[in-house]
Amino acid sequence: MRNSFRGLPCVYCGAPATTDDHVIAAKFFLEPQRGNLPEVPACQRCNNEKSHLEDYLMVVLGFGAMHPDAKVNLDTLVRRRLENNLRLKRDLEAGYDASSGASIPFNHEKLEKLFAMIAQGLAWHHWKVLLAPGFSAIASLFSDNGAPFFMQMLSGWKTPTRESANLGNGTFVYEGAQSTDVPEATIWRFEMYGGIRFDGDPRLPGPASLAVALTGPESLIHRLQALTAPPPAATGPSGVIATE
């Protein structure tokens, strides 16, 4: 653990930290691009949970990538990961074949869980915000039709406290703002691999390529969760990633 993190709480759950965690995992990036990634203190349980989400997403998101290094990433990092996860490989191949090569199946819940944790990590990395009891985080895919509204909301926050970064030649791009009234209230826009086209989510009226996250009071988070919950008939993974 970095000396500067010793004695600090885990940014994801508040338990005593026992390790360092890259907020955006190094495994998403080609090896020459892994320098200067944001790091935060984490406990082993949260670090392991986040790592499992990253293992899944670094594979499936790679198939829909549009950034300059997409092909290299697919031929190297994604290929090696699939060789060590034959079950996931079979599932993706089955979905790919069923769509005649147009898409692969995708579990949106894993992306939303990871991006909620990333929002917590970035809030601490940039502003040393730790979510105390009574505060939480949420992330969601955002319909392309609704993207202008969200971007207007992000730019319209009357706060000078903003951060943005482009990591790894477009591998991960983010923009965030922090409320001046409630420090725990932050809003984030994420773009992975140059933008990925998601389809088939029953909550969204059409395709989506924008991922957003918020941290703040649990009363607000619970209201947002109710708005983004899938219809009662929708169960399990509910989307696909376009591959062509």
C-alpha cells in the first residue's frame, strides 16, 4: 500500500483500506498507456469485487470499441482474457452466431455497478470526497435521444469544481462536476473505448452509447434507481453490444 494511503478508509465502503486500487483498471489499457492512472485506497473485498466486474467488461466492451487502439486491444488483451475464460467465450460466441455477427450479449448491470464505483473513486481522487452513511452512488446507460439533456444538465451545474481527463488515447474519457452546496453530490459522464453502441435494454427508448453516474444523498439515489429500474417482465442481462 502507498504510504500516503496508510490508515485511510476504503473509498468504496469505508472499511479500513488494505490495498491500492486503480480507479480505472490498468487491464483496460494497452501496456504502454498504463502510467499515471488514478489510484485510491481500498479494502480487499471491494478490490476483489471490482476486479471481477473489470474482468468481464474489459472483454465484452472490447468488441464494440471504436477508439484508435480498438483492433490491437481486441487482438491482444481481449484474446488473452478469453483464452482464460472459456465459459464467457462460449456465451459470447453463441450470441454472436445467433445475431449473424451483428452483436454480442451484454449484462448492463455489471457496467452500472462498476461505473458507480468508478464515480466514488474519482470523487475521492479529485476532491477527497468519501461517501458517509446516508450517501450512495448510481450509474446508468443513457439513451442517445436523451444525451443532449444530460449534457445540458452537466454543463448547467453552477459550480467551478470540475474535472476531466482523456486516458490512454481515448481508452477512457470522463468529465465530472461537484456541487458547491453538498460536496458528496457529484455528476459524471464516461466514455469507454471511443464510444460503444448498446442496444436492447428495455429501459431505454432506442440505442445508447453514453454512461453517466451520480453520487449524493441516498434519498436522491433511491429516486433515480426507481426511474431506471427495468420493467417487471425484464430479467437477467437485457442488452447487446453492436459489433458492426
